[in-house]
Amino acid sequence: MSPFPAAQATPHLDAAGIDAAIARLEEDMPDLQHRHRGLFAYAAAWAERHDAILRATPPDLREATEQRLRRIGIRWGVADGVRMTGQFPALKLGG
């Protein structure tokens, strides 16, 4: 699902537009995962959105945008990488 109509040339976004597109993608991830039950269908839906955002990214913002999209992909299990979690106990015990 591209954020741009298929027949229209992909316009370049400014930094605020990229932020908005990435925020929309993050908001849509639970729905993408729910609607695409198979791993390959889910990964393909992610890839379409990922690629649409990158196509609309100007060259000077591409590296930072790729890094942000990769972190989202890792978090949602559609990109290789290590997920980091931390434990923060509510109470200090024993001391």
C-alpha cells in the first residue's frame, strides 16, 4: 500500500513529510500484521511501504530514513537485527 497513487510520479518529501510517513507506517504496523497473516505476505506489505517512503526521500535524507525504517522493521520482526529489551524493577530488593 503506497502512500502515493500508482499512476502519479513519486514526489520528494521534506523532513516533516518523511516524519509523517514514518509515523503513519508505525501506526499501521499492528494492522499490517493483522491483515497479512502469513509471514511472506506481511513482509511484502512492509516492503511496499518501506520502498514507497524511500522513493520519496531526497538523497540527503536517505541514510537517516533507512536507519529509522530498519529499526522499525527490526522491532516488528520484518528485518534482520537484534531486538534489545531491558528490565527495570519497580522495587529495589535486598538492600
